[in-house]
Amino acid sequence: MMKSQSAMEYLMTYGWAILIIAVVLGVLFQLGVFSGSALAPRAQPGSCTVQRFAGQVSLEGICQGQLPQFVAQFTGFGYIFTANQIAYPSGSQPRTLLGWYYTSGQATGGYAIASYGYSSPFNAVYPFIRPTSQALVTTFDSDLVVCGACAIPGSWQFIAETYNGIAESGYVGVGGTIFSATQVATATTPSSTELFIGQNPDNGNRFIGALANIQLYNTSLSANEVQALYLEGIGGAPIKIQNLVGWWPLNGNLNDYSGNNNNGQVYGSISFNGTWQSGYTPP
């Protein structure tokens, strides 16, 4: 009888504490705190850079695709733009623009991930990529639907756009699978040489969510090269670095690590999120 009473008193005394601990652990597991990606090594800001010296280009530092410590968080009240005028590929010159994005809700068609130039007062559409309810990759003269309804709220996704002088190709990577589509496109020349990250410069709409690892090339990467970048994960280093125009990891700062000094500046406000890993599954 005494033992039974002692056990009951123990449960009454510590039961609520045990229940609270169990609930907290459940929430942490749900948030991915104990997942493999959450426990993986984190790259320090600027731990991998492109070095350009005497005509030689190389990657230096820890460039093995470690997860970043931070990502850039956008609330719709700020965006990033480059201070320097960038030597953009234009007209029919090949190009590639790519990055990783996260939205907590279904994004509308106006929220650009990254873009350069703007079309006004002309009717030609400038190259940029954006998440929407149908994961559109918008470039040049029309919208390109890569995959229907695969923009998944609460999930990190990879998105890329290429142009080879004749056709545009769009790519969306999610859940270990990469989707793609291609169509003939009209060559256009952007009317600005600034890069905008997190804003559509044509209508002023700004991105809501998180962005990471934005890369711009003056070549059209192949489908296999785009897939390789996706499989590197959110912290992956660029490839074909001799064609790299700009690389903004957004890992705690706005620096361009391509070696071209196209550092970003903030208009309005953004923040850097160090607990971003919820919703990220390595490809």
C-alpha cells in the first residue's frame, strides 16, 4: 500500500513536468531540430569564395556544400540591390539565374526571387524567376510553367532559369526531384544593370519568405549542370566559375563571393534567420 501511494504521489508531483517535456520534445522534432540537416556542420559566412588572380579563377575555402548558418528573411518591406553596375549578358547572349526560396504561404505571381533590368516602357518581359501557385519561371516574352502546383508552402525549393540565345528553360527542384520545361524565347536587353533580389522592379512587388544562394552566370548551364547544383543542396558552391557573374549566398551578409565585387545593399529592411532549417530536406 505504501509503495502504491508513493508511486501515485510521484506521478502527481512530476507528471506535469514530464508531460511538458514530452510536448516540447515533440515540437522540436516537428521543427526539425533533431533532424540530420539540423545537426550538420554549418558554413561560416564567407567560408567559400571565388578567387580571381592573373587570369586564374579558383574556389577557395570550405566549399563542400555545408549548410549555411543564415538565410535572408524578407517580410515584403525590403529588398536587395547591387551597388555596382553589373556586366550582364543581354540580348541573345546566354545566361543563367538560380537560387533557393521558402514561402510560408502560396506566393502570387508578382513576387520575384531575383531579377535584373525592367521592361517599362517596353512590352518585353525581363528575365527573372519567381515562385507562384504553378511555380512559374518568367523570362523574356512569356511565362514558362515548369510544373503545375509544385510550389509547396513551408518547403525549401530550388529554382533556375537559363537562356541559350534561342530558348529559355526553367527548372524547379523539390523533394529530391527536379522538374523542367523549355520553350522558344525572344531575346531582350534589360534596361538596367542592377540585380534585384526579393523584388520585381517593374511593379515594385516584394518577396515574402526566405532566400539563399542566388547565382548569376553569363552562360546557359546544361540540364545536367543545373541538376548537379540542385543536388549540392542549399549550401552548394557554384560551378563553371569562369562564367560566374555574381554569387550571393546571403549567409549572414549581402556580399558577392564571385570575385567580381558586386556586393548588395538593402532598401528598406531584411534580416538574417539562423533557425531557417525547418522545411529543408537535402536533395
